[in-house]
Amino acid sequence: MRNTVEILQLRAEFSPGDTLPELRVTPDKYLPHRYAGASGDFNPIHIDPEFAKAAGLPGNILHGLYTMAQVARAHTDAAGADP
């Protein structure tokens, strides 16, 4: 775990407006089903590509919970993998 001095030094490495390093992920086809089970959100726009297309989407969309997990992951990686 980092101490206060290390955290302040890390903050000094970033300035307002800086961008974080790019994080690319490729979700597997079962990920929407796992997140549906974890969150209890079985909305068919997340797990049924045909339903999602009928609703006007390009295909099924991932849960917001997954998106937030990737944001947290990118920030953790930028902070030296120490949340």
C-alpha cells in the first residue's frame, strides 16, 4: 500500500487535462450473460443481439457495470496498479 507521500508524488505526474494510457479490451461472447447474472439485470438488450437490433441498437450492449469496471481498471493501471 502506498503512503501519503507516494500518492502525492503520483498525483504530480498527472495534470488536469492529461489523458490516461489507452486500455483496450475484447469482451468474450459470454460476458453479457455473466454480468446479467452478477447484477440481476437480464434486460434482453444486454443478452439478445436480435432483440437489441429490433430496439434500434447495432447489437447487444454491455452493462454499465462492465463499463465502470473498465474505467476503474484504467485508473488503477495509471496509478501503478495500486488502488
